Amino acid sequence: MEIIRTISWMKETVRQARAENHVIGFIPTMGALHEGHLSLIRRARVDCSRVYASIFLNPTQFGPNEDLSKYPKTFRV
């Protein structure tokens, strides 16, 4: 497992994988990983030669009465 921390790093990683003719699977998440995410990852590992999952908690997806600070976060660095 590799943790990619920037958009430019991710773009370069995927560009290189595509140049090597890898089939890419991508599972976008907002963190709070659960069995549904893991099921998608397992399926992508069958169908794809490279699998990436994003863990991005986007504050703009929360409305004024929704509490971003209480959203479950399963991955912290």
C-alpha cells in the first residue's frame, strides 16, 4: 500500500500505470470506511491490475446544519 498525498502525485502515478497498460480501478470515499468500500476494493482487485481508493472528506459537501467535525474519520495522518 502506498499513501499518495497530493493530486499531482496521484496524476503521475496513474499516468505511469496507464503507460504500462494497467487497468485502473478507483474507489472514491469520504473516509468512514466500511464493508461496502472493502467489497468494491475486493472486486476491483479481481477486475483491475491497479486499484486506488481516495479518502477525501470534502468540507464543501456539508451544509450549514451538518456537523463536519462529528463525521466519522477512520484514517488520520
